[in-house]
Amino acid sequence: MKTNEIPERLAAMRQFMETKNLDAFIIPSTDAHLSEYPPKFWESRKWISGFTGSAGTAVVTKQQAGVWTDSRYFLQAADELSDTGFDLFKMGQADTPDMTDWIIEQVGRDGTVGIDGLVYAASEGNALKSKLDAAGIALNTSFDPFEEIRKERPEIPKNKIFTLPVEVTGETVKSKIERVNTELKKLQADGVIVVTLDTIAWLFNLRGNDVDYNPVAVAYAYVSEKETVLFIEPDKLTDEIANSYKEQGIKITGYNDIFEYVANLPEGSAVCVTGSKINYKLLHTIPSTCRIIDVPSPLDLMKSVKNETELKGFRNAMIKDGVALVKFYMWLEKAVPAGEVNEVTVAEKLYEYRSQQELFVGESFSTIAGYGRNGAVIHYSAIPETALKVEPKGLLLIDSGAQYKDGTTDITRTVAVGKLTKQMKSDYTLVLKGHIALATAIYPKGTRGSQLDILARKALWDNGLTYWHGTGHGIGHFLNVHEGPQNIRLEENPTQLQPGMVTSNEPGVYRANQYGIRIENLIVTQPHEKSDEFGEFYNFETITLCPIDTRPISKKLLTKKEVKWLNKYHEWVYATLKGHLNKEEKDWLKEKTKSI
């Protein structure tokens, strides 16, 4: 991107605001479906500011402009926003003003703030409106400035969808719709508006390629006892898929028809929505004669509990991923001393080895390969111009994942590429202790992720260290790599962990301008034991198949139990993968998984 483009775009935005009598305009990262990764048509915050991270909100006023983002992106945002006219506001820092308070101060009473109601979460839009109302500031939600100022804007994708057979999904669309209607009855709701793309993909057993990394397609849906409607551009469906849906009683209508449909819902209907998962415009299209039931999405909870077929698919995907990773790490060991590796070639090689595996579709997110100081940039993204060469010293952090048609993977390993300091070894071992503590947790039914998060942090906290990201996120089945509603993090989340949920286990520690360490496996909640007196207890099954580097371990910091867990994990990795490897690969893996 040319450095002068961002100031030019900012000037165009201010000109637009002038013509519409707006004193400020807010640009979130999302699309009409509140996606983490939006189709390029909706990448407005990235386009206007030049900041490419996946999370952040830009605000433009007549005199000022800023981007609010979280700690994962502080270093990246500082770099990308330099000389753009946008200031960086570090969320969560004591001296950072709340975004809405800052806007109120900038705009003043009788001013007007603009948002595009189509890309703003309803819950956030409503909260913003009430704060602005109290300050005597109007909110205008009817403009999409990028229709006018973003020349050569990409189109909303029209790629064909495909459907998954029940052999992959483990459940028919008809069965899922019946379960949804059962949940709606419990909520005394007549219907539910479904907006998020991964939930629509799950419900209709469809997948697409409208978004990078997430195999989803742009659509809306409405489910009720009376009818199920899929709002999607009809030419995205083959005749075969369209007929199959019709046979299952699913009505297909145009993508934008959702607004007219919702506006004409019968008087007195009780409509189920999730305020954080429906856009402001669509929520405010619901007639005032309808009753809105705003609850956490029952569909998201159903989607997060994987059935036996989906779990089998995950395990198959892990074997393929494990084989690709053995090949990759063997290559890495030879290539680093030969001077052939930089952060970009790491990502390219991972892609090469994964793409040789059956049912490979693509990456599940952009590979994070951070060597040395770049490992401390939590969501680092290497580009050829600035990628560091991997020298035979220190630590290399690699967080990567793949989409296979039978499962999604996400794994982080931090590996020694040469000589390490005592501090590196101590930090690495403390992170490993946290990883093992969570992996071996036993907890009663009803436990929430926030109650387990301390297990992953305690060894670090005991030594005055911490990390500022969550410990675990849900993973979709050949779907989004970041999936709710469950997570494992410090922040409270009412969702209880349930058998069949697949979550990541990824503690870390980051020393700015030195190195970063993270160790991540995927874990499945499963029943552990049950008694009449104390009820049910759950634990985790680790399903990721890849050695954890033992070279940076300071063994004296590990307990006997922790050593036993690591050795057993490595035994299992070797036993599971050996039949899929040639002799050289098997020998290499045997060495990497030997007991410490």
C-alpha cells in the first residue's frame, strides 16, 4: 500500500462526512454477519486505516482519527498506523480513553455520529445510541460511505457452495432443524433469525469459499415450525443442491430478501435473536408488534457440541496434520543451519506439506511464524519485505492450522533453533507447566472456562509473568477456527463446558523485542467419572498429534506428574503416527518423542 493512500482515503471520508452533516464516523472490523474474517467487500476498517489486524475499530472525526485495538496487535498497529493520520488507542491500558467517551468529547452536544447499521452488532449499536442520547448527540445508522469513497470495491462473493454428506456431518439438515425448533419451543419463540455464517454453514450442512480461511458462504436464515428459509443468492447453488434443499422443505430466496421478510413477520410473533450476533439494521427491521427474545444462540451451543462422527473427523484430520508436521519439522532442522529459512518460507513449507494430505482444503488462518523478537508479536504476520531470517540460535514460534474436509486444526509449537538462554528455558518450562495443568484438569459438570483459566497461568503468575490473551477458544468442525460460545479465559463467560466441545489449550509468555513462547494443542471435553454423592466430573482428551520440543525444557522445574504426562503424550504421538511415516520420518519422530 502506498503511504500516501491512507491520508487520501481519510480526506475522502471527511468530505463524505461533510456532505452528510456527520461529526464522526465509526468503522468496525466486521461485516453484515459479524464475522471475524469478513469478505473483502466489507474490509472497510482495513481499507480506511491501513491496519490489517483482524480486530479493531476505526473512528474518524473532523480533526482526529484513531484505531482502538487489543494487546495482540499493539506492536503491529503502531507500525502500520505510523504516518497515516490515525492514532493508536491501546484498549485495556489505564491511560486509553473509552472509545465512545472519546467520541462524545470530540463531537460535543448537538453533534451527529454515523455508523453503517448493516455492519454494527445490534447490542453494540444500542449501547452506543443510549450513551450518545444521554450526551445530546444524534446517531445516524443509514450510511455506507464506502459505497461512494472506495473506488474499485470488490463485490460480495458469488462463489458456488457445496454440501457435506451425513457421513461427514453425522446429522441431517432435517434433524438439526427439528432440534432448533425444539429449543425455540423451550424459549417460547416462534422463530429464530440466523445471521452468522458459520452457524448457517453448520445448520444447512453447507460450506463455501467466500471468506479467507473460513469455509463459509454469505447468507442469512430464518427457522420456524412453519418454514425454514435460506436467504442466499440463488446462483450460488447448483440445481442439484437447490432441489435437495426443496425436497427437505427448505425455501430458497434472494440474499437481501431477509429485510423484507423480517419486516413482514406476523404481528405478535416471538422472534429469537442474539444481540451480539445480529446487525443493528436487521434487528431494527423487526416490527414493533413482535416480541424480541434476546438470548445466547441455542444454535451456537448445538454446533459447539460435536457428535461422534465430527470427533472422528477431527481425529483423522489430526493424523494427517501430524504427518505433515513431522515432514515440516524434519525439513526445518536441516534448513535453518543451511541458512535457507525465513518467516515466510516457514508458512510456505507448512502449506506445501499439508497440501499433500488427503481432503486438504486450505489453511484455517494465516500462519504466524515469529522468530526471535517477532515471536513476541502475538498475532504477527510475516511479509517478504520485512521477514526475519531464522538464525541457528534462540526460539521460533509457529502457530498454524489447516482445513480438511473432515476437520479443522490449530497448533502452536515453539522450537529451539539453536543456543538458548537460561531465561528462555525457564519461561518455556513455565508455559509447558500451565499447558499440562489445563490438559490434566478434572472438573465438575457445570464448570465454565473462566474457572479453569488460572490453571494455565499459575506457574507463570508464581514467577511474576503473565500473558494478555485467552487460554482457549472453541474450534469448528471443518468450519471457523475461532468458534464460540465456550472459551477458556479470565473474562467471565456463562457457557459451561460440555462433552464434545473442542477447545484450544494455548498458554504463552511474550518478552517484547526478545522472543515469544506458546504451546497449543486442541482438547475435547469428555466424561471422567460419576458418583451419586458428587455428580458428574469431566476431563480433557488431547487430540493434537505433534511432539512438544524438549530441548528448551528445564527438567528441574517439572514435577514427576508433569514429566509423566509429557512422556505419555509423546508415546501416544509416536504410536499413532508411526504407521503413516517412512523409515527416516519414523526414526526422527522416535528421537523427538523419547522420554525425558
